[in-house]
Amino acid sequence: MSATASARITSAVLSVPAAAPAEAAAHYAARLAFEADVSDVHADLASGAPGVVVVDTRSDAAWDQGHIPGALHIPTARITGLAPQLIDPALTVVTYCWGPGCNGATRAALAFARLGYQVKEMLGGFEYWAREGFAYDCATGTEQRPVDDLTAPRSGISCAC
């Protein structure tokens, strides 16, 4: 491609300029203060790391279909009434719902925050828990799906991101 032709090409990515590095750092630090990913939640639950409680915010039928082992089940509509009885306010609550196409975990996180809890939303929800090959409990016992190699390494080892 000639220098003249490349000079006429405009970047879709750069049609809105990237933020200054300090602004970008503040933005990404803030996102991490509000979000956790499935692998980090799994690592904390597997190690028994203190200070975190995972809450499934879906319906009874969804809970029975499959849920993260060790999670509490508090449907979003019941958070205001049940959370103060069930969850120590010193813990950080991690909410999850179905998956990235659902904002139920966001609504639940808002409800917990309004009650004064520190809270994070688990990105990917139950969908990505199952797709990354982590075991889950359901009404009939424990199940596990093969790793979806579009979401995690086939070997099941950490992607180390």
C-alpha cells in the first residue's frame, strides 16, 4: 500500500482517542473494585480464602438446575429481607446470576450495596462457571461439563491472565 493510500485510511478504533494513561489506570482499577471473574471466585472458594461470600440471586428453579458449590441462595427480590439475617456485613458479597446476557447480578449487587455491604459482581455468571469446566451442584447431585475452549484452556489449567 502506498503512503498516500495509507494516509486516507481512518481507524475505527481511534475514531475516539484512547484515554490518557492515568485516566485509563483509574478506570480499570475502578472496574476491578466492582467485578470479579469466575476463575478468581473459584480460586477463593477452593482455597477457603476468608472474607468473601458468593450469592446466587436466581430463582428456586434456576438454583435447582445448577449453582456454585458453597454459594448462598438469595433471590434478588428477597435480599433486603434475608441478607441482614444471613450475611455478616464484614464480608464482601459476590453476586451472580445466569450469564453475561443477564443483569440480575447487577441488580442484586445494587441491593446489597444499598444495604451497606461491600459487593462485587461475578462476570460471566453461572454460564461461565459451567463453561470453564468447574463443578456445580444441582437438584440431582454434582455435575461438571467439559471446558469450553472458547472460554478457558482445554487443559483446565489457569490462563494466568
